[in-house]
Amino acid sequence: MRAAVWYGRKNTKVVDVPDAPDPGPGEVKIKVAWTGICGTDLHEYWAGPIWMPLEPHPLTGKAAPLIQGHEFAGLIEEVGPGVVGFKPGDRVTADSETHCGKCWACQRHEYSLCEICAYLGLGRDGVFAPYVTIPADSVFHVPANISLQQASFSEPTAVAVHVLQRGRLAAGDSVLILGAGNQGLLQYQLIRHSSASQVFMVEFEGKRAEVARSLGAEVLDPSKVDVVDYVKKQTDGRGVDLTLDDAGNSETLTMALQATRIQGRVVEVGIFEKPATFNINDLVLKERELIGILNTGCMIPTALKLMAAGRVDPTPLISNRIDLEDVVEKGFEECIIHKDKNVKVIVNSNRDLWDA
Ligand SMILES: [Zn+2]
Ligand SMILES: [Zn+2]
């Protein structure tokens, strides 16, 4: 089969690889319909290896070169021995993690924090491919009123849900979102349907700001507006209760802290490509909290429920649909070079599922 394989930094290629294996006990083989290109894929392509294992992964024993891709939906192709609840043709999506079941986090059933978690496309072969074989316990049925294109957003939507959990979003909160990329726009849709009192988004002019405004967001362009000053004025001089930093760099981290009230919360969502520099007194002297977040928090079922209920619609976030063969040029390269023109590019792995 054809698949997009990571060989090294700026060296992902669509090549012939062996077919995905037949499902073993407890596994299913899935025919992949659509896979979203995630910031994580771009980080590995542009600045990796970050998570991509060069030595055998402690859980799976796999090492690069590996097939990339983890945000997907498709159809059950084949069911392994002992698997119940799935049959060929079922519409499904999956969590990206495979966990060890033995570490401290796994013992607490916090599988998405497994100390040796193997992510699809990062610790095992991913889904920029026509087929994938994975454990059935990470697979979920897609509600009937969601397309497979929409369901390919189940993982980032679950991350967005987990971001709000980590930030302890409360009734009446004012919220600042830094970055109107896919993650920020999913968070915005969730917050819009919550009891938050005010929401501000920060993004430069371009496609992302446009989509944010079309969803009803107030968008501040940081090249034109002093964000900290503006947000404070809008919150009686206090700053917001909660800031979500999806951009993940030293400047946005500082902006996030300074725009947040005394004892407010900042959730750091972005992945840093290098160590950050910020004034720790921006944290200490206002008793602010800086909170990390990783992965879905096992919130895929919740994400699917929210999508089925219309609380989140990823469709306006899709800026292009492309073929697997074009994933590097029209996908990775395009998303990096023309970041301002793209929110989410989704990749089709099987032409007969283009309309799925
Ligand atoms: Zn992702
Ligand atoms: Zn574990």
C-alpha cells in the first residue's frame, strides 16, 4: 500500500510499504477515510524528531521510519479474535494512544498520560495510509449524523475538551485564546456554548482570523492592538480568568500570563520547539497558575457527543481536502509556508470514501 513515511527532518515521502497486518487478538483493521494534518505532524516534519523514536519505542519496539498521521476516521475492515462491538463496515474513529497498562498513570486509568504512551504515527505506524491495524479498545463508533470528515476531528476536539478541563473553566469566566488555528477554533466553539461571560481570540489578519470571526469570535490582531492592555480594559482592569495559549512561544506565554488576573489560570497548549524565556515573576507575584496539558484525557467519546449535538462543527475549519499522494507538497509544505491561508487540511486515503 502507499503511505506517507517519516525518514527524517523535511524528509517525509509517500512510498510503497507492506500492507497493514491482519488484526491480531483484540485488534481491528480500519480502512482509513480521512486524516487531518496536525501541528504535531508539522513539528515532526519541520523540526523533528520531537516524539518520533529513533531507537525502538519502549512500548511497541518500533522506530523511524514510521508512517505519520493520527487524527482520522474510517470503516472497520476486519475484526481480530475476541473483539466484540465492531463489525466490518462500521464507521469509526480512534484515540491516538496505545498505553502500557502498568505505569502509575495507567494504574489510575489515565491512559492518555501513560509514561511510555505510543501515539499513532509517532510510536507506531500512523494513518496517512489506506489501512491501519490498532487495538480495538482505542476505537469508537461515529454517531450517524457526523460525517467521517468531521469525525477525523475527534482527537483534536477531545484535546480541546481536555484543555478546558485542565483550565477548570467555570461559569462566568472570561477567557482569552491565543491563536485561531484548529485547536483554538475548536476551543472557541466549546466555550461559546458554555457559560463563559467573555471570550477574546488573538490572531493575525488572514484566513484563521476570518474563520474565527465567521464563528462569532472577537479577534484581536496583536500587530495592531496591545492585547494585554485591551483585555484588561474589557475586564475592569483585572485581566481574564483563564487564558489558553495555543501558540506556544516565549512571547505568547508572556502575553498569556500578563493578560490573566491575579490567581488566574494559563493553560499552555502549544508545543515548544525550543526552551521558553519568560519572567517567572509574572507567575509568582500574581499567584497565577501555569498549567500543562497533553493529549485527549480520554475525551474522544465526549468529543463525539459534542459534535453529534452540534456544539462543535469542524466543517468551517477545513481549508482544503487533498489526496494522500499530495500530503507533503499540498499538505505539510502548504500548511507551513502559507500558515495564514490554512486552518486544517484533511487527507483522503481511499478515493471511494471521498464523500464519507
Ligand atoms: Zn493531533
Ligand atoms: Zn502506562
